[in-house]
Amino acid sequence: STQSTWGRPKVVHKRTKKFKRHHSDRFKRLGDHWRKPKGIDSCVRRKYRGNPRMPNVGYGTKKTDRHLNPDGFLHFEISTVRDLNMLLMQNRRYAAVISHKVGARKRKAIVERAKELAVRVVNRMARLRTEEHE
């Protein structure tokens, strides 16, 4: 990975677009999740030019970059203040994401405790902004 502006290696994912199932746009009965085409005449299976690509091992992201977010952290969902203790020694690698089911009062406590532990909270302003304006 190439260096980014703040010293952390830039996260590179080889492919972020999902592979769609062949003909899923034509037929409502076909979901768009990938299924390998198995027909004897299938132009996708035979890799004809101008047809959608099939997934293969070459599209894999580097192991160190896998599941990393653009901010360079792995995200970990938090729903209680106690959950933050798990990130105490991992605060350079993991960032906390407060679960959407947590209310405003508990969010405030989680954000304060995260500041003490120097844990990064990705959505620290969520639901706190609206409470202050009311």
C-alpha cells in the first residue's frame, strides 16, 4: 500500500463493486447475488469479451487491508460502556461504532468513557446533536 498523508498506509481494495449474477437484471426471479454460470454455452462462463467478469482469487484484497475502512481502522460495534474495555489495548487498530439501538443518554456516557481510554468513536456525534438542538 502507498503511504497516505497522515503516515498510515493507504487502504487499497482491489474491487469494491459486487459481482452480480448473470441475467439478474433481466429476470425478477433471479436475485443479484453471485452464482457461477454452469450452462454449456454460457458466454460469461466461457469469458467472452464484453461480458461480466466472474469472481476469482485474483480479486482478493491483501490480508492486512481486508475489512479495513478508509480511516485505517477496523470497526467494532459497541452497545454498552463495558464493551469499550475490550478496545483498551487495541485503540490504534480498532475504532468503536456505537450501535444504532443505543439511546442518547447511554451514548453520551460511552463517548465520555472513550475519550478517557483514547478510543476513537466513529459516530460519536450521532443522536447527540439532535438532543442539544431541542
